[in-house]
Amino acid sequence: MLAGLLLLVVVACTQHKIESQHKVELAPVEIKPIHITIDVNIKIDKALDDFFGDIDESVDDVTPQ
């Protein structure tokens, strides 16, 4: 028991030091442009012009008071 106590005292009086080092490397990030093609349906646009055309003409005929 005395030997165990002596060992505990010797271990408690010594210095313990742990060094840790981490190195993280990041690869360069490449950013590329994005090309987007938008197809517009002209038939719907013309149909809406025809639908609202009579309303637009009636607005031109109204005179402000």
C-alpha cells in the first residue's frame, strides 16, 4: 500500500503535456457562370393582347373631367 501511495505522489508531481496540431487545406473553388435559356410562348402573349385590347381601347376613349 505504501508503494502505491508513493507511486501516486510521484505521478502527481510530474508534468504532463499534450500537444496537438491540426492543418486543414482547402482546394481553390472554381466559380463558373450559369447560362439560362428562356423560351417565351408568343401565342399566349398575342392572345392576352387580343383579350385586353378592347379594354385598352375603351380607356383611350374616356376623357378626364
